[in-house]
Amino acid sequence: MSDTLPTRPARAPSTVRPSTVRKVAKAVKDSKAPAIARAAAILRLLGKSDRPLGVQAIAKELGLVPSTCLYVLRALTEEELVAFDSDTKRYALQAGVLTLARHWLQRDPFNDLAQPLLDRLAQTHGVTMLGVQAVGLDHMIVVAISQSGRNFQLSTQVGSRFPALISATGRCIAAFGDYPEAELEARFHTLRWDDPPNYAQWREQVNETRAQGFAVDEGQYISGVTVVSAPVWKAPGRPVHALVAIGIGGALKRSGLADLEDALLTATRSLSVQLCGDATGGQPR
């Protein structure tokens, strides 16, 4: 998928993985604003679940007292962020969440500026293009997408989340994020690949990414799929966004992988300059 971003959508788990649940439950327990933390945890859980959930299931997953969980769910339902099915007695995300997301997208200039570039690259090179946003080392989120309309179509959508360090985009995050080595290694060992590199190989790829300004994943994340990713800066420091190109490996080699790499790098540099408002685009010299 991307390099940026993907985890295989087709293989997404039906429920939240235990490690994620424990992390969220601990955050709820340690929070100084428990009501907000509980509401956020419930929204995330419902967003990751592939089916509506009942009060008992939600409370068990998050380590909440059922009565407290029900209180929060009723408040979220009143705010139209969660929907309640009176027949099944289960809860799911409501359209109000989309309203919040739409307001955020409208405020962020990245999407408006990136979409024409994504469309052009997708059509010119016959690839799926993604615009992604990294949220630290936790995950990356797809915030824009363009399909070429040719044979290869990536099954993802705006709002899809993937582990931050996976595929080509993950190498960009590691290369330009200035994160502690120990934290990078610990998170690397939790990733799932079709053809996984070992940590030493991955570190070499990260160093190469830093030197050339973009990253390539040739079938390691998803067999037969090549992902090319380059970071976008909105200000000096860690890049928050990236553009990602995804296509069938053999087809990209035949049509000109080097041309795609050059075009992607040119696009991200231009976009960085527009977002930063200066000639350097916030990129390291």
C-alpha cells in the first residue's frame, strides 16, 4: 500500500488487538481528565471495531465499570457522536464524527494543496496516491486519496489508520523524525510484513531514505506491491505529512520507477514550500 501508510486493510482484525486495548485502558486509568479520556477511548474502540458493540463488551475491552461506560455512551449519543440501536442494544459511531473530521480537513491547507498533485501523479504514473498524516510514532492516517482508474486499486479510504513505522512512509518517519533509537526498535518489532526485513536491514533502509529524501518498499510490506513515499514539511522540524505512491511492483519497473520517484520528490518539495511559505520548505539542509 503505501508507504506511508498502510497496514493491509483487507486483513484488518475484527476487534482491537490486546496490546492496543491495554494501552488505551492504561491511558484512561492514568488520565487527569477521566471523563474525556473515557469518551475518547470509546470513540476509538468503536472506530476500530468492524461491528457495533454492546455496553458490556465496551466496558470489558476498556476496563471500565459498566455503569460508567453506559453514562459516557449516553452522553456521546446525545451529542450525535455515537448511535444506539434499540433493537440490538449496541453502539456504533454516528455521523457527527464526520462533521468534526470535515471541519478539521477544511482548516488544514495540506489537503487542498495536495489533492491536485495526487491526481496528476496517479494519472501520469498509473498508481494509487495517498496523502497521509503521521501522529507521532503511534500511527499514520490517510487524509487524501487519488486512484488512477487503471487495473490496480488500493482498498483504503480517507480516515484509514496504519502503524506509523510500516512500509515506505514508516522509513520516512524514522529517518526525519529524530526519535530515540530504543523506541524505534521496540516499535519496529511489533510491525507485520509479508516479507519482513530484520532490524539491521531496516535501519540501513532508513539511512538511505535520509540520504535520498524518499523511501521505497519493494514488496516487503505487501508482496508484489511497491510503495514510494516522500515527506512533506509544514514547518522546520519533524515532517507531519507524506505523499505515497502505490502500485504493482513489476508494472512500476516497466513503466519507470525512477521517473515516479523523481516526480514524487518534486511534488513533495513544491508542496513543502507552499505550506512553509519559504524557499527551503522547512526541509533539513
